[in-house]
Amino acid sequence: MAASTSIVPVAVTAAVAPVLSTNGDFSDLREIKKQLLLIAGLTRERGLLHSSKWSAELAFSLPALPLAELQPPPPITESGEKKKDDETVDSLGPLEKGQVKNEALRELRVELSKKHQARELDGFGLYLYGVVLRKLDLVKEAIDVFVEATHVLPLHWGAWLELCNLITDKEMLKFLSLPDTWMKEFFLAHIYTELQLIEEALQKYQNLIDVGFSKSSYIVSQIAVAYHNIRDIDKALSIFNELRKQDPYRIENMDTFSNLLYVRSMKSELSYLAHNLCEIDKYRVETCCVIGNYYSLRSQHEKAALYFQRALKLNPRYLGAWTLMGHEYMEMKNTSAAIQAYRHAIEVNKRDYRAWYGLGQTYEILKMPFYCLYYYRRAHQLRPNDSRMLVALGECYEKLNQLVEAKKCYWRAYAVGDVEKMALVKLAKLHEQLTESEQAAQCYIKYIQDIYSCGEIVEHLEESTAFRYLAQYYFKCKLWDEASTCAQKCCAFNDTREEGKALLRQILQLRNQGETSTTEVPAPFFLPASLSANNTPTRRVSPLNLSSVTP
């Protein structure tokens, strides 16, 4: 269950129900705060701790109410389940909790179905019924019931979250008949983030900030997650660091923060975060994932996998832990365990492109290109503008000798913004293989211009390959100046130094014999003068004409 540890079937009284109804705007923030505080208490009574915390945190971001207008707090009771979990978590097997089947689900479904038909279920009852249907893989029925739950009790965030997990694309979202309530705006912002519709999500969150939720740490963290999803690492890190200053005891989304620190190899910052979260609550799934990332960055993959397993003991439906554990098994060359972990991640959330991509990588290692092609396609459908998915697809098509499709993928990867600066090189090598020398040369020119114009001093492994090919290409075209420039560049790399020197000697010999440079080669294939002058091309050349193969 996405939002609970245990459910107490307490009905919403008739006196409380009208207070929980919501309108569609944000005109009365005082009333919204009262509603949030009330639903926080009701969800806490029922063990829906995630929903309770979400509501309370959102209420806290709004202006304070006079004490006379606040409801008296419910009596505090000792949480026996929390204590039990803390004491027994280390004694459970790695995936034992996730493999347990609930034999009572079918019986529960029959009982709840009868109550549903008799209209005896309140908003919480409908939520419970939806969870049962979801666990029985009755997705369509579960969606209908969760939509009904949002109409009956729109303030219950757990129902919205469960609904979000079942929506796979924007078209599916369009056909939902959702209530006209201000809660719908939070739901849409969340689902847009999940569906990788980041511009729409950021606009929704900005609108929520503008209407009065500017102090909401939840919204700030979701904005950071959105930037993480589009791989704007600097922006996401900046927002998370600011959030940590504002709310140093916040644990939610800190696993995403640790992913960013991991990508940037920020060991000391990741170490500090792990120690800090351990002091706050070491038995939280986010804490376990942060520690796992820390050990993974130190290449202690067995320890990392252990902490991801611990996270899954605490919450078997925690998506990030399954995916990260799959990555660790890949590092340990345990492909069968990696496949199992990635499949679990997909069971939890079919929109997790990382799990589909991980499965593709696993089957690539197993030299099963048809399988990895299927999984890379699924990852690409979820992240159509992610160059990594497109390059992976291109490599698969190459192995299957579907070279036209491979060309499409590499060119599209370049067009959407090649993260790893490898798409053009792979496309150039493909043209080489097909003896399409002019197209190969143009790809190498674009590649060189891109890596020199980015302003970063980074070693690109294929730079020498590009200069060697261009030197030979210009030499065949009798363009001695351009060939000489590229040959001189080859001399700067260990693997092409001797070839570069040999070519320079040949060019000098031909020039001494009176061979003149040709003028019949089309202009786009000349090496830009700025490259030979100061190694910094001033502009990008026009896109390669691959109209016959470009999607």
C-alpha cells in the first residue's frame, strides 16, 4: 500500500463529511488549512501515515490559525507495529517480505464488492477496495474505484497517489473523470512529473507556489525531482541543497538527492548525508537507499546491495530500491538476480524507464539482442528524448544488421542532445562500414566541433579516431592543407601518432613533387578554419541530410 502500514476501518461520520468536501479554487487558504489538518488526523487514526504526513506538511506551509479555530489533537498511542518492525528488520531474509502472498485478498474483494454495490463504503473504504483490486492485478477496476474514492473523499492524498501509479500515459489521463477540487492540481503536477512531462509539471508547481504554497517543502522537493528527471543535475542539486537548509530533518526524496551526489561522485557530501539521515531515522527506506548509494560509490557493491535489500524489507513496493539493487547485481555480474530485481521494479511501476533500460543492458551482456531490443524500446517509449536510450537501440539494430534503423536512432540521439557525445561517432562508423565516406566525414566534423565548442576540458576517447579518418579522407580528396591539419592533430594522441607522422611525410613528399590541392570537393567537407587556428569552432555545422532515414 502506497500510503499506509495498517488500516483501521473507521467510517467518516456524517458531521465530518461536509467539512472534507473541497471546491476547485484556492480562494480561502484558511479553510484549506483546516481541511488539511482534519484529514491529517483522520488518516493518522487509520494508519495511513504517508497521507497524514503529506497533509500535515502541506498545512504547515500555510499561515498559522488562531488556537481557538484548531481541532483538539487526538490521543497519542504507542505504535506497536513501528517498534516491532524496528526490532525485527535485521532478522528477515533479503526478499522474504516481498515474496509473501496475501491469501485473504480474494475474500476481502468479495466482501468489499458487496459493500460497494450496497453503497456502504466511505472514502477510506473505497481506497481499501482499490488497493485490494490493484494487488489482484485488476487494474481497470482499481482505477475506477480510486477515481470514485477521490470524488467521495478528495482530501485523501493516498487515493490520488494510488491512481497515479496506475496511469501509464497522457492519453489514459485524459479519460479520467476527476473531481473539480484544488487537490486535483497537486495530483496533476505529480502525474506530469511521473510521466516525464516536466514543463507541464513545473508550471503546475509554480502555479501552486503563486496561490500561497511558497513555503511548502513538498513542492520544493518535487521541483528538484522534476529537474533530476530531465538530468539538469546542477539545478536539481542547488534546489536540494537549499531544501536541506530550510528543512534539515526532511527524509523524503533524499534518496533522489543521493542519486545526484552519486552521479557527480561527491563522496564527502554523500557520506555526510548518509550519517545525517542515520541519526534522524535509520529505519527509513530513503536512509537505506542513501547508504546503499554511498557504498556503491566506494565500489563496495555487496554492502550496497545489502542496504537496498534492507530498504525492501521495510517497503517491498519501494521502486527506487529495486532498481538500484538491480544496478548493484549488474556490477557484481549476477545477471539472473539483476533481472529479478528489475522485473520487481516494473511490477511496482511500469513507467520506470531505468528498470526497462537495466533489463536491456542485462540481456545485452547475455548476448540476446532481440530481448534487449524489446526492453530498450520500452525505455525509449518512456523517455523519447533521452539520447542514451536511442544510442542503445542503435547498437542493438547494428548487431541485428538493421542498419537503416540504426542510422535513425543515432541521428535522433544527436538531434535530441547527445548526453555522452557518442551518437555522431557511432553514426560515422556506420557510414564507414557502408563505404559512405562523405557522410562519415561530415559526422566526424560535427563530432569534433561539438566536443571543442562545449568549453569543457574532457578527454574524448574517439577524438583521435575522428581526426585519423578526416586526415585520410582529405588526403584521398587531395586537400593537402586540411589533411595536414588533421594529421598534426593525430600526432597529439598515442594511438594515432605514428599514422599522423607518416601521413605528414606523404603530404610533404607529394607537395615536393608538385602535386596541387584540388578545388572540386564541396565546401561543407572542409575543416573549419577556426579549428586549426585556436581549437575552438565558432559554430555548429548544419545537420547532416539523412532525410531518407531520419524518423
